[in-house]
Amino acid sequence: EWLTRVSAKSETLLVLALGLLLGLLTLLRPLYATFVALAASGLLLAVTWWALWHRLVWFDWMVPFAVQVPVGLFWSLGAQYYLEARRRKELRRAFGFYLSPQMADKISNSDFDLTPGGKTVEATIMFTDLEGFTTLAENLDPAEVSKTLIAYFERTTACILKSKGTIVKYVGDAVMAGWGAPVAQPNHALLAAEAACDLRCLADIELHGRRLRTRIGVNTGKVLAGNLGSSFRFDYSMIGDTTNFASRLEALNKYLGTQVLISESTRAQLNDRIVVRPLGEFLAAGKTKSVLIHELICRCGDDAPDREWLDCFAAGLREYQAGNLEPARAFMRQTASIRGLRDGPSEFYLKTMDELERDGTPQVWTGVVQMKEK
């Protein structure tokens, strides 16, 4: 009888105020919410003890202590896990259109940021193009063009996703893909080369009796990767000089008669697991620095080609770079003879040497092939 109980109105206000404060737990991460809930319980017990023994005031403290705090904590944890699960589901659904299921799972389980912006990373970029399709499609019905492109994209996309690549965009009959972003991949160059090996064999399309093959360019280097665009609309992309040169390599296939070209920066990361043919040093139109270019042949193993014609071409290339055009011409012709079929790079160098003899060789010989067209 010596204790004084607070009024029912005061108890009601206390319960309401504490309930509103505990509702803020839903804004905190689970670990912080648990810490705050435990701290609130300890503070409540301390206030109750102080009021009871020093002010002889009592109130129904078990309601907030045993009911409100636990309910607030569990509600906070449940809301956080629900929101996180929904976020992961949305992320996985969004990136499922660009990535393999495994890569989409990695992104959905990480703190990937969907706001516009990007960061600089090292990645490998691939561009593909269906050779001769634009000219052939001029006389086709749009429905037939669409059907052909869908079939081509199905094959191309399957090869890229199989190698854990990211489909960045489709432009006309071209595909842009990347490795190394948005999820870091230490072996991104090798994965891209594996995809290129599959593409050169599987992604050809036959249209009106004409077989259209896929031309591919692959380059490795620094890119700006992220959600690029405006606040109204943005796309996930990878931009920079690395991307531009990958596109240049794809276009260079047309002049060299090749199907897959890779840069020196890509080849340096393959660790001899892919058979390549060095094609020399090229200065692309509009560039100030020359780069080494390689033709991707195939994987090492049972499908590895006879080394004789590769060694013969390498000898011809060394003679060309040294300025010995006649021996170089002989080796290039011998390369085509050994292969028994058309060899694009050999024909390119033979044509280049004919043009040099007609126009006159430069006074200062560098062995660098200068491209006049993009």
C-alpha cells in the first residue's frame, strides 16, 4: 500500500510513446536494431528500479519490457529481411536479362548500387557482328530480318552467358558483351576468349543460301562500368578507349580476312591456353600509338592446328617487319599454299607489299601497318 501507481492515462501515453520509438527500429540494420532493443530494455529496467525504490512509484513495466520491445525487435528484423529479399529478387530479375543465372545470383547477394554512376575497373570487352548482314537485309522483309536476328542473338547470347559474360547491348546485328564487371572476375580475358572460340564455330547463320559468319573483336583494359545515362533513363554499360578499340578490332576483321581478333593486352592473360597467331603491329586510323594484334585460332588440345603454316607466317611477318619484302612475300605465299585455302592475313600483307612497291616504301621503316580507314 505504500507504493503509488501512475495514472492509467500516463501509462497509456508511455506505451504509445515507446511504441512509436520502437517503430524506428525498422530503419536500422538487424545488428543495430538488436543492440538498440537491448539498450532500451536495460534503460527501462533502470528507470523502473529507480522509480520504485527512490520515488515509490510503480507502473506496469512488463508491458513494454516483455511485449513491446520483443515485438518491435522481431517486427524490425522481419521487415528488414522482407525488404532485402524483395530487393534481391528485383535485382536478380533485372540482371537476369543480361547475365548468366550464376552471375545474377552474385549481384543479388551483394550491395550492388542501382543509382546512376560508374567506377573504373579492368574488364574485357567483346564486339560481334554478322558479316554482310546489313547489305543482304536491304531486300528482305522486316519479319524475316527479325526472325534471323533473333536466331543469331539466341546462339550468341548462349555462348556469352555460358562463359559468365554480361550482355551489355544489342545494336542492329551487333552484340556488345563484357567480362570483369559488374562482378569482378580474375580470369575475365580467358573467359572472353573461351566465348570467342565457341562463337566462331556456332554463331554462323545461313540466309538465302549464303552463310554469314560472325566477326569478333576482343580487348582488355580499363573501362568505366556502371549505370550510365541520365536521371530519367540509364543503362548498364562499359565505356572508354578499351571499348572503342574492341569495336575497331571487330571491324578490322573485314580487312584482314579473319574472324576473331584480340589485342595484346588480352593475349597476355591467356597463359598459352588458346592458340593465337600474331598479325603484327597496327596503327589504327585516328590513333597515335600502334598496338600488337593477334588472330584467335582455337583452344589448345586436340583441335590445335598444324604448326607448319603458323611458323611460316611468323617467318614472313618477321621479314616484313625487318623491311625484307621479297622474302616476306615468299613466306606469305607459302603459308597460303600450306593451308590449301584462302588465308586472309597472308593476302592482306601481299596486297600491302604490292601497294608499298607501287607507292614507294617509307624512308624510315618501322614495320607498322597504318590503317587508313576505321
